[in-house]
Amino acid sequence: MHKILISSTGTQSGQSLAAWVMAEIFHSKGMRTGFFKPFVTRPMIKDGRIIDKDALLMKEYLCLQEDLELISPVVPEESPGDEATRKEQIKNIKKSYEVVKEEKDALVIMGSEQIFYDSDSPYLPDGHLVKQFDSPVLLVDKFQSESMSIYSVLAVDSFLNGRVKIVIINRVSPDSLESVRQKLVPLFQERGLPVVFVVPQDRILACLTIRHIVDIVKGDVLTGEERLDSLVENTSISPSHLQGSLNLFRRVFNKIILLGPTVDNSPVPFIPPVVTGILLTGGRKPAPIVINTCKDFGIPLISTPYDTFTTMDKLQNRQIHITSKDVYKLKRFLHLLGGEEAIRKIVGQTV
């Protein structure tokens, strides 16, 4: 059985996306792939139940038959329980694990972003889970500095007795990229870490879809429902982006223009980004001509009840989690890892 536990050196590392990529790799190779996450760490309410967002993502994407309560069985209390509670948690985890892995060729296990034991945490540390499942580890490190990555990755590998088989150094800034590739990768490999990937900061991964934006601002889609998966890289309140018939919006106040990603390495300089959507703030309902103009251009038009300042603040400080609709991020991350060559290396470390 192919098996991997996805852990990280800290929060917001890209752990969820890495777990999704691993599941896709196994699935693409024709393996019956399962997913297991012992603790609910990203809770949401669905049908009156507390479930985990990662578990929901994997259930939907892989069409898993197991109940969400089996895929992610333990909803921890806000404070850690006593020894009896811990034993009950472990018992529940073991029981669910045995069910989830039945008739599977591959299993992706996701930790809780905590390698070392912390008496104040409601979760069991990943170090305990690695030993429990006897699994190799994929470690995701959000790059901050070379020295921090060296310390974090080597400390975790030492603590796990060499079980770290794959390292992803994620979100490496452009000015550090070459140094990381030339220094850190050989260093980690010399220390016994066989597979090391370097993933740069990426504009596409940082994009939102219009669907994301609708959720963030509690928007009402007035037209353009078929284009909600269009990517948005930036926002603007400047009318300079409105050309041709969209000049009509120069006379529409309280709006935010959604701009798609520009083309990398374009031979023509200063190409303006494409308008992929328009937000009307303050709950305003526009005249029919405004809606029809957007409809003619296939541009989503969304009305939000928030004022312009509040809307911009929500977009800039958004906290969203990937869903099964964000396949563009899955494909992009896999491409940045190295495509088929990366898949070959990864599969070889998970037996």
C-alpha cells in the first residue's frame, strides 16, 4: 500500500494543497485512493454537523464512500482533555483508520500542523501519528529564510527518526529562489532527505476566483453565473481599466473592478489586465442597461451589501480554504513541482 502523512513546519504552509496533490497523484495512477485526517482542525458546519474542510474536499474530489465522521473522526475540545480523553481519542482514531484504509491502494493522511508535543494543544502531535501509522512523511515548509528552513526541516526529520522522505519548500520569493535551489536542496539531500522540491511564490496560486469573491462579500450575482470560475489577481477602483462599451461604468459610482492575471513574458509591454468582473458596493441594484452590458460581454456583475471600503478590506484580508472547485490550484501546484518527473519521484517514496 502506498501511504504518506502530510505535515508542515507551521501554519499557512500550503499543507492542504500538498495533500490534495498527493491524492491526485495516486488517483491519476489508477490507485484506489483514500484520505484520513484524525483531527478536525479546519471546522465548518454542514447539515448541523461539525466537519473538516479538508475531509469534505477529499470526499467530494475522490468520490469517497466513507462518512465524513470516519474520514476525520475527532472533534477536539478547545482545551486538551485528560489521559482518559486522550485514550478514547486514540481508540476512535485507530478504529476509523482501519475502516478508511480498507480496499485502498493508497492513503493520504493529513496531520494537524503540529509535530512536537504541546500540553496545551487539543490535538495529538503529528510525531505521535507518524509512529502510530508507520508512515513516511511529506513535510511542507513555508519559506521565510534559508536559516529558518534549515533549522525547521532538519529538526523535524531528526525528531521523526528519518521518516521525512519528501520536502516541499513552498512560497520561495524570487530573490531567494536560485540560492535555495543551489544551497538548500543539496544540503537536505546530503542529510538524507531524498526528494526536495522548491515551489516559488506564484501569482496564479495567489489568485481568487470570482466564486471566492462572491462568498467573501456575500454577493448577489446579477449576471455572468457561467464565468464565476474566472481568475482575479487584482482589484481596482480606477475607471482607466474600462474600455469600449464598458465606459458606461465610468458613470456608475461605488464599484470595484476585478482584474484577471496579466500574461507573463508578454512581448508587448504595458498590456492592461483584463476585466473579469465588476462589484457594485452598498447593495445597489443597477439599471437594466448596466446589467445587459455585462451580459453582452460575458462579465460577471455582482452586488454586495458592504460599502466600498469594507468590501476592499474583506478582499485584502480574506481567509479562504481550497475546495473541490479550485482544480486550477491543484494543476498549477503539480506543474510547479515538476509534473511527471515529480510524480515519479513521489510515488517511489511512498511504498
